[in-house]
Amino acid sequence: MSVSDTTASVTEKPSHAGPHRWGFGIDVGGSGVKGGVVDLGTGHLIGDRFKLPTPQRATPEALADTIREVVKHFQWDAPLGVTYPGVVSGGVARTAAHLDKSWIGVNAQEVISAELGGQPVTLLNDADAAGLAEVQFGAGKDNDGVIVLLTFGTGIGSAVIHNGVLLPNTEFGHIEVGGIEAERRGATSVKERHAWSYKRWAPEVTKVLVAIENAISPDLFIAGGGVSRKGDKWIPLLKNRTPVVAAALQNTAGIVGAAAASAP
């Protein structure tokens, strides 16, 4: 049975032009598919987001059908953006860590667009979408240079933006840090599995940040994921060189970034 975390309250037909244009984004995760209408001038959601559970066997057909139901809920009939929890290149899914393996090699952008009756779809990696949202509307706003967003959760997702331009599909969570994959060292799931304190976990995160610093010398790190809500408890404990700030948009970043990426 379908469930939603909120009931949408958009009561008027969205405007796609004018000083406050509206866009639409869908954030696909391993457990839920969330969508919402976004004010592209402010990055704020118009009304509430709507969420359906990700199909237990998230094949292209099953997931595209779920996305269609979210779009139908808002009666959205214009271009939209959709995040994908993996590497996506030219609309084609290259990995499928949290979805059915049948996605690999499929033009996911075309599959979703066809399910929506031909609506234009922009597909991008979920961390990339969050990074774009944070740079445009959140913690990275008004910052120049190279900005790296890292999402700490089950793994570590990453996005790199240089002066507003995205370098897509970085996978910093999979780089080797001291002989251990970065996300097996510093992901939130590692902290929880070992019942580590923030004081014990912070040095592991520091090692990951230093490895990235040594490779690309960013100007700012943005720490995302659910643990960013408690950034004041662990970000001051980090010992790397580059400033680190907590993400501002939190669980709306994927929706906002997807909507922004689909804007003409």
C-alpha cells in the first residue's frame, strides 16, 4: 500500500515563468521516492513533499511506475529532475548499489520519460543533486572555488562543484584511505556499528578529508547526510586544513537540486 510522509498542499497550478519560477524534483533513495515542487528563486519547497516507498525489487519498470505516481500526485506536466542513487552518464545507469542490478546499462532517463508519457527528464546522481542545491541555495552559497559536498550515511556520497559548475559522478566514498575504503572508515554507519563517540569517529572522517585535500585542494567541504544536523558536535573535532560547514538543506537537498538541474 502506498504511504506518504506528508500531504502536498500545492493549491494552484505551478508557474514555470516569472521572477519565481517553479520546478519539480524527485529524489530516489534505497527506501523512499520523494518529490516536491520547488521555488527556483529561493530553493524552498512549495507546499509539502510527498513520499512513496521504493519498490522492494526496484527494477526499472517498478521504480518508473513509482516515480509516475509521485508526479501524478502533484499533477506536474512540465520538465522535471530525478536523482539516481549511483553513477549515471548520459542518462544511462552505470551502477546500482541500492537498486535492482537490472538498471545497469539501461538508459534510465528514457525509461522514466517514457513512463511519464514523454515528459522531459533530467537524471543525475543523488549526491550531485544535493551538491548543486547546497551551492545554489544552502551552505555553499556565495562561495567561489572548489566545493566538495560529502553525504555521510550508509556510505559516503560526493559532489564536486567549481565556481558553480558540477564535475559529475565523483565517488570519493570509494577511494582508498590508509588501505581502507573511505566509506568503510568514515561513514555514519561505521560510527553506529561500532558505537563510536563523535570524538572517536572524527579522526576517521579527518583522514578521509585529508586524502581528498591531498588530491584536489578544495576551498570548502560541506558535510551532508543526517549526521549534519548534529554538526556542532563533531565538525569542530575535525583536524583537516579546509573549512568544513554543515549542509543547510538537509533532507530536501536532493529534490531541490534535481529541480534546479531540470530548469531551462
